[in-house]
Amino acid sequence: MDARGWVPATAGNISVRLADGRIAITSSGTHKGFLTPADVMAVDLDGHARTPGKKPSAETLLHCQLYRLFPATGAVLHGHSIAATVLSMAEEKQIRMHGYELFKAFEGQTTHDATHDLPIFPNDQDIARLAAAIEPRLREGCPLGYVIRGHGVYIWGPDMPTALARLEGLEFLLACELEKRRFSP
Amino acid sequence: MDARGWVPATAGNISVRLADGRIAITSSGTHKGFLTPADVMAVDLDGHARTPGKKPSAETLLHCQLYRLFPATGAVLHGHSIAATVLSMAEEKQIRMHGYELFKAFEGQTTHDATHDLPIFPNDQDIARLAAAIEPRLREGCPLGYVIRGHGVYIWGPDMPTALARLEGLEFLLACELEKRRFSP
Amino acid sequence: MDARGWVPATAGNISVRLADGRIAITSSGTHKGFLTPADVMAVDLDGHARTPGKKPSAETLLHCQLYRLFPATGAVLHGHSIAATVLSMAEEKQIRMHGYELFKAFEGQTTHDATHDLPIFPNDQDIARLAAAIEPRLREGCPLGYVIRGHGVYIWGPDMPTALARLEGLEFLLACELEKRRFSP
Amino acid sequence: MDARGWVPATAGNISVRLADGRIAITSSGTHKGFLTPADVMAVDLDGHARTPGKKPSAETLLHCQLYRLFPATGAVLHGHSIAATVLSMAEEKQIRMHGYELFKAFEGQTTHDATHDLPIFPNDQDIARLAAAIEPRLREGCPLGYVIRGHGVYIWGPDMPTALARLEGLEFLLACELEKRRFSP
């Protein structure tokens, strides 16, 4: 994620569900390109720290929400790319996409011949309120993940390799959409 | 290919013709940036698995088509770049190019002073049908390879270094064409 | 910085405040992608060489200015990106930004819901005169750093990891602004 | 050069003047990202091979021309970037640039406050004829190097680090110019 420029400064966060049900997540203020084991902490499904002396980032709640809602989720990635930032500040409620072979990287998708909306949620420093705004849409189904305006994407999967492949797929789709809007702004 | 961003998620596939006539090809669902020997399998020229317990990707048939039609072909690359995706969704039947020195990277080309069409085929989840649509154009001659709409390019050569050089050349040409269309959308 | 393309040729410079109060800074004409210990020299707070036989670059004065004005500053970075160069040549007095989550990477910022101006100063080969032009703005407060037209950005922090995170944040914001101006030039 | 994408396929070539007066240059058809000692050959100042069994690339003559005309030249680089290709196909006779701090990376330049023209020459597969077309302009002075249309840049310096720094500077200027033309195509 760092090599691709998707976690500038201390943006972004990364988590996996552990065998004992806790969540391992990058702690607040860490640079994702220089991670050490000490930069990762454990939290419970409500986002409370389970590693002494570590403070979870506020966005930990958005990870926990996905683990609680979707029991099959094993990994969650939050990236912060230029394409996601710019498109989410230019569009109103969603980024509509059609006809990409890469749709097949996402859960349950078997064809390019489909239209998908990536929902955009307004940014909010009150993460509990933001999570509450997102939850109904997650329950409807959200195969491509979602984006927070001016902030970045959330995507998840049954394990880290799948979540990472979906993040690459989503960022590819966003980069294509950004290129397309240059043809017809 | 991974370092250049041409095989996002589990997109793309890579093959070589073995000395015994079989084809070694990346198997279905593998990430090309994390390949291990276990991610490569053997198939025959009809695309049937010759490695027990491995499933070839559907697109294996497009590789086999090239090996069958062109006996001198030793390697085939399928990449999935932003430029190929966006241009193939913006143009109708081909991407026309003129005047590039890099034409000389392709089979039989000796001058920049030429015009070449990169043919675009509509994407199709039925790969046998897609192969049938492509075959007449391959027989006419197709030195720059071809592109499947919203999906990516196919390019080949007598060996892997030549196929990789042609892929780099083709992606360079597509990136230039994308830049040019920004001057006059 | 080199891997991101922010220090082309021998552009850019990098400094830290040492425990004894001197400043360690890259010396004149060094390529930041091939730095060795011999490419770093010590200066005092007035920019005079404290390493025998080494010549400080002219821009050393801009680093010293920041260390003198802001006692909490421990590291200063001067980068030279395409986005900073192009935007600073297209805009008059500042680059105005609004609504980015990444504002929180900068000193004292706690929300995306704000507007910040990145001040632009005209380039000047007389660095003492340039420093004098910059100083009043620095005293007013300048959390995102500043940019010299056609030349690049200056950003600082209490230590090198923080300064680097802020540089990544600033370059991300500039890259976003450059993308946005393509929608509405 | 390979990591930056400036030598796609087998494009580009690299040379240095040896202590005995011969020129060491990458031989024809080599990929610059996979160079081994066997990919480099010696030629004399007229471009004749001085390594048995090796064939110099046609463009070797353009390197020799620079070494003959400018005795202080110790290294020559020919790169093949997207920006150089696209801009040289969009402009007529030169690419005019003004006001860049990075001008100071080039021979004899001490200020940003200047205007420089990067001359464009039409591509020609007859390299002797191309060299003859370039020579008068080289004699006039050509501090930023030159570009061949649809083909790439030539830049040189007293040694390889300086030539590489100038190449980085030139590609940075070209990338900036390409971005600027998006504001006002």
C-alpha cells in the first residue's frame, strides 16, 4: 500500500481477525511504510484496546463494524489514494461504474457486464456517527466497498490476500474512472 | 508486470511453451506479484490441465490459440493496465497509432514511419466464443497484439524476454495515446 | 523522496537539528538518491559551515530561518515535485485547499472541515532576500508549509519522521489539487 | 532509467568515454533494465565496433557525434519517456520553457529567470542524415539537450552522475510542461 502511494503520512489502517476473535489493527499515528510489530495492537469487537498501553485510532470502529456485521470477514483495509480522494470530492452520492472485467475480483461477481455503485459517505470526525450512517448501506450489500469523501476507501475479504487483491481492484477501477472523467469532465 | 501496475488483484496471466510442447501458465486466481512455483501449471494446446489438481483460468484458451496459430510463439503475456482499459472503452474497433519509434519493438517492423491499428474486441465471459471472434484478425496479422475491451492486452513473442519487451512497448504506446487524447479529447 | 520523484537531479535538501544545536544538512550539489555520510555537513544557525572543506547550498539559509523562528523544529525538508512546481506556476499567491482528511497530518489540525492556504513566494536567487520575504508569513502561522514558485515546497516538524509524514501529506494534497484542476482548469 | 519507465522494451542507450579514448556503449537490442557486462561494447569515435562479435546500435553515431564535438563530454544518455514522446509529437520545432529552478541543473545555468528552447528534430531511420541535421544546432549551444520526435531525448555531461542528474532534470521539466498543457491544451 505504501509503495503504491495509498497510505501517505500516517493515513490508512490495516486489520485482521485473530483466531481468538480479537482484531489486530495498526495503532494510531503509525506510518504504514515503516510498520514494526510494536505498531500493531489488539482490540475487541467493540474497538476497546486489548493491548496494554496502546491507543486505537478512531477509525478502528469502522473496522469492528465490518467484523461484527460480516462474520466471514477476516481482513479489512482502509487506503487513502489520490483517485479515491478526488473522485469522492467531485461526485455526490456514489461513483457509478460499468463494464469492467475487474468486477470479477469482488465478492460474488462473475461478469464484466454489470453496473456497480461505490457509495460515498460524507466525512465526519465523529466516527460513531459515521458508522451509524454507513450501516444501512452495508446491510443492503456493498460488494465494491465504500469511500468516505476526501478520505479514502474501505474494503474487506475473508483473508488478507483477498482483501489486498480487492483493494488493488478497487483502486484500479477508481484510477480508470478518474482517467475517463478527463475525456468528458 | 506487478511493479508497473499491469496485473492488479488477480488479473493477467503469463505463459511459456515448454520443450515437450506443453504450455506452462499461471493458474486461476493467482496474484502475479506473489507467484510461487505452485501457482504455475501445465496445459496442452487445447487448454486441458496436465498438472493434477490444478484448474486453468478460462483465459488459458486465448494463450493456446496463439501457440496453435503461430508455431514460432514461445511466450504469451496478458496484462491489464489502466491505459489499455480506458482507451479500449473509449474507442470503437481499434486504437490507431502513427509515427512512434517504438514500433520497431514489434515483429517485422523497421521504421517509425507507419500507421498501426491495435484491434479492440468486445469482452465476453464465453472465452471459446471470444477466441472465435479474434481468430480471423490474428490470421490477417496483428503485430502490436490485441486488446479486449475493459479487460487488457495480449502480446506474444518467440521467448519471454521478447514478449516482455513488446508488452512494455505496447503499454508505452497506449500510455502515449492516452496522454495525446488529453490534448484533444 | 527520491523514490517518489521529489528530488530530481540535485534538487531538494534535507536537514535535522543536532543535540549540540548545530544543523546537519545535505551539502550543495548532492543527489539525494545517492547520499553518503560525506554528502552531509554541519552548519550553525546562521548557515555558516561547521564542517571543514564543505560548502553549504544557498538554500541552507531557509532551513536555518525555520530552526531559529521555531525552537521546536527538529527537521526540515525541501522537495521539488511536479505538482508543486506546476501549481505554483499556475496560481498567484496561494493554493487554497478545503475538506481533506489529510489536514490532520499537520501541526495543530484536528478536522477535515477547514480551509487552508499554502502560500506561494516568487523564486529569487538571492536567498537572503527570499528569506526576508517569507519571514512575516511564517510568523503569522503556516501549518502546511510553503512553496517557492517553480521550485518546490518547505515543510518541517519536531523530528524527521513527522517532517517526512507532513511532506507526504503535502505532496498528496498538491497531487489532488492538480487532479481537480483538470476537471475545471 | 528503467525504474522511471524511460527505457521501455529495448529503447534507449547509455555510453561513457573510456580512459583510452574509446566509447563504451550498450549494444543493439539490449533491455536496459536487465543489463549485464556482456550487453556493453566498445566503439571508436566513428562508431565502428572495437569489441569482436558485437553490433553497435544505429544510434551509436549520435553518441559519437557528441563525444567528437564536445571533448569535455564523458557520458551520454538517450532516454525514451512518455512526456518526451508526446510533447515532441505535439510541438513543431522546439519545446519552450521558462522560469524553472531546475534550469540550474544544466551546463552554465545560474538562474531560474531565463527561457530555454529544447530543439525537436524529425525522426529518421537514416542516422547519418539525422546526425547531419542535428550538428548545426549542437554547435550553436544546446544546454538542455535535444529531442527526436516520437523517439526521446539525448543529454550529456562530463561524467555519468552529471549526465544522469541532467536527464532527471530534463524529464522533470518535460513532465511539468506536459502537465501545464493540460491546463491550456
